[in-house]
Amino acid sequence: TATSGTIDINDSVTLIDLAGTGTNEITAGTNVELTDVTDSANVVELGITAADDITVANITLDNLATALLDVNADTNGGGATLSVAGSLNAGQIAIDGTGNDDIFNFAGTVTSTNTTITINQANNVDFDGNVTAAAALTISNVTTEVDLAASVDLFAQNGNLTIDSNVTVIDLSGGSSTNELRSTGGTVSLTA
């Protein structure tokens, strides 16, 4: 925890290994910057909280099937950017901003292997890789747009795909490519 400063663990650091069981919390009064994160123990939860921006590379929590990745940007409500340069992979994924001025950029895939993915409270949410939830996939409270790049698919494998609660528009920005938004075992609800 850095109560009034930045947590910076991405300069000349190759890997962060969560080697202890239980919950790991990374909390900063300003920004959080992380290199690749993995787990070699039964991690129950990785919580990442920043008053401002969060920048991460790849996060893979796969040692315990039910591991939760809980990301909270912009806890001070002043506007922030979540930048994911790689992929996110965990049993369950929850990502939240705090207002209508946050920007979420996902360069790689986002995958939950056990239950849900929820992404909530942003201005823009930009996906450049597929998003696949083992159960329900919910994106809500997005003021400007959810942007899907070329050939990016959203898939709820065993639950509902819901992008209709206070989401202004879904922008298929990839031109003539194909985007699939689908669910097996549930329904698909999209904003108008």
C-alpha cells in the first residue's frame, strides 16, 4: 500500500509471482503500474485499487479455479485510465471505475475461467481482444461507448451477455470485419 503515492513495479521487473495463499491487495493513493503477474499458490483474490490510473501487463491467476481479479480505478472520482497492455485471465473478473469519466483500454484478451466478468462505470471501454466469460458477461454504465476492434468477439459461455444498462452505444470500429456477440445457456441483451 502506498497511501499517497504510486506503486511502480514495472521498471526492470520481469514477473510478480503471488506465492502465498489468500488475498493480495495492491492499493495506491495515485497510480498503480505492474509488470506481468502470475500465481504459484492458491490465490483467492488479487485486488488492485488506485485513486488514479492503473497500468498492467498480463495478469494470469490460474492456480485456483475460483481466483478473483478485482480492479478498481479512479477511487478519488477525478477521472482515470485503466491500461491493460496484455491479457487478463482469472476465475472471476470484476473491473470498476467511479464515474462517467474513466477510460478502460484492453489490448489483449479478457477471460474468466470459472464464473463471471463484470465491467462497470466508465466513459469509454475499448477492446482489442476477445472477451470470454465462463458464465455471465456484463458491461454497464458506459457514458460514451463500448468499442470493439476488428474481429473482437464477446462471449458468455454459460450465462447472459448483457450490455444494455446505461450503455450509450456499442461501436464496431473494425470496418468490414466480423464481430460476434453471443451467449450459450443465456440471453443477449444489447443497448439500442
